[in-house]
Amino acid sequence: MQPGAAAAMEPAPGPQEKYQLITRNLQEVLGEDKLMAILKERELKIYWGTATTGKPHVAYFVPMSKIADFLKAGCEVTILFADLHAYLDNMKAPWELLELRTRYYEHVIKAMLESIGVPLEKLKFVRGTDYQLSKEYTLDVYRLSSVVTQHDAKKAGAEVVKQVEHPLLSGLLYPGLQALDEEYLKVDAQFGGVDQRKIFTFAEKYLPSLGYAKRIHLMNPMVPGLTGSKMSSSEEDSKIDLLDRKEDVKKKLKKAFCEPGNVENNGVLSFIKHVLFPLKSEFVVLREEKWGGNKTYTAYEALEKDFAEQVVHPGDLKNSVEVALNKLLDPIREKFNCPELKKLSSAAYPTPSKAKPGEKATKNSEPEDVVPSRLDIRVGKVISVEKVWGEGRNLPTW
């Protein structure tokens, strides 16, 4: 048998199987009928865009794992590095750093995809400024601005564009550009977080007024973040960076909010559900023999049930996620351990100068980031310590 012949003999997934892969773990789909109709005819063309602002961190594995699902379903996937969007969003990426940050994003997103086994040759990578400065696109921006109300533009960007006391005009342009991207990238669907729903419905309302088709919109839930409700790039302790050392990952995960039996807003469980399970179809809880030994879960629901019933200890859950997460981060750390990428990282994200007492930060200081997922591993105040789980397993009461 020729190499690869066995894979070729596997039956291709049918429209229903493709639909299940594309939509699993999503919170909402706008245009389900159209999605199924396309899958019966041909492969779906989809894009995911990311504004090149603050450093991507572990929350970005959530959309990456969905991109893996899209490719398994045979979709044609485009990844947009939205550099112009990054500048328009209250100058989250200052113009002088735009090119450097876009290059950093290209390297780190590709490294993440390789880490989870996504073949890069099946993806198309595009920069926003590759086409958004063209005569045709610029004219469409003006055409769109002639029909969009200020109210609708502001409302569309409310959950995505940084909200400030005196908003810039650029923030009103942002939703229109994201809508036009669907037409200029020639896709059937756009994928993003549910926080982008208002931009998606804005696109559905206004693209037809320019004579363009209404697209399908696929939305991830806002996954509670691994460290902090917003995982802000400006707060080092609130996020796990892709290049953090193993000891830093351990330290930050230790602080994560993971209350015994609490499955709500639990970033550790959410990371397992939205990243580790889709990638591996299983998760192994690592623990000492005296606590029952290792246990392999092949369904997330079973793990959640055991955690809710306190069969799985929060400490064991964190330790197991730490091991699995470091396996994903190791190849990324290795790739960025070369002088060229170390230099790029430092240049794209220079250490911000500390403001003097009483002095306000400048407009180009590193802003709080809006991220594709918000893991919430909160750090609480220890009120009391009670002995549970048998001898030797003391847990704080939060």
C-alpha cells in the first residue's frame, strides 16, 4: 500500500458531520440554513481576524482549536492580521509599532497553530493593509459611511472598541471595516467571539446596502479566562503569556480561582473544555495513587460532573492543566528562543516607561486588551482554612 493510502481510504465527512465539527462548542450561529446549504454543495470559506495589539496569550488557544475544527471539516480558512484595525481602535498599536507587532503576531500565531498540529499549508494568511488601503476598499469605506448612522456605528463597536471618555472618530470606522473584510476576503462566514455579535449583525444589516451578500457568523462563547476576568495585557500577573517560563505558569495557575465543586466561571475547566478536549479528545487528571491515581476522561461532561461532586480535587486539576499547557507552550518557547525573534519581541513590545507620581499615562501607553476569550482564574482572600478531602488536603474557603 502506498504511503497515505490508508488515510485516502477513510470516508470524507458528510455535510452533517462537517456541520457538527464547525459548530461544536460555539455559543451561537447566525445563518444556520445557509451554512448547511453551502456544505451540501462545496467547502465553506471562513475567516478569523485578530487585531495586532497586545501580546497574544494562552486564551488565544481557544480560537486556534476552533480553526483546527474548521480544517478537519474541510473548510478553506483565512487568518487576517488586522493591523489597520489595531491602529483605529484608540491607537492600541501606535503607528510606529504597527509593522513590528504585525510581524510578531504572524510568528506567534503560526507557532501556536503548529503546536496544536494544524498544517499551515492549508491556511491563508493575510494582512489588513494588503488590501484595505486599495482604491476600491477606500471607496467602499466612504460608501458605507454615507449610509451608516453614528448611533449604529457606536453601538456595533461597544463591546470591541476600547471605550473612552472622548472617543476618536477612528473607533466609529472600525465596525465598517470589519464588515467590508467579509466581502474583500471573499468568504462565506466570519468566526469570532460572542462579544463581536453587534459587529456581525451590523455587517448583516449594512453589507446588502452596498450590493454585497450577507454572511454567516459563528460565535465562540466568552470563555472565562485562566487568570483574571479580562486577561489584560497591561497587567502581567493577570495572564499567562505564551513565552512564560514553566515556573511562571505554575505560579499563575496556583493563584487561579478554582473553587471545589464550582463549575461556573471556572477558567481551568473552561480551558480543558474549549482547548484540550477538542485537540486530544481526552484529558488525563494526574494524581498520586493515594488519591486514586491518574484518571483519563474521554468526555468533558464526565470530568465536569466529577469536579462538581468533588471527586476531582482543584489542585490535581490545576497540576494536570499545567502539564498539558506546557506541552503546548514548549515548541513556542523554543521557536522564540532565537536572537532574531527575541529582538522582534522586545522591539514590538518595549517596556513601558513608568509614569511619575501624579502623571497620567500617555495615549500610546500599553492599553487594556480586548481578547478572544476571558478566562477568570481569580485570586481570592483566604478567610479560613478547613480540612476536607481527608488528611493532608486543606483548602482555603474563598
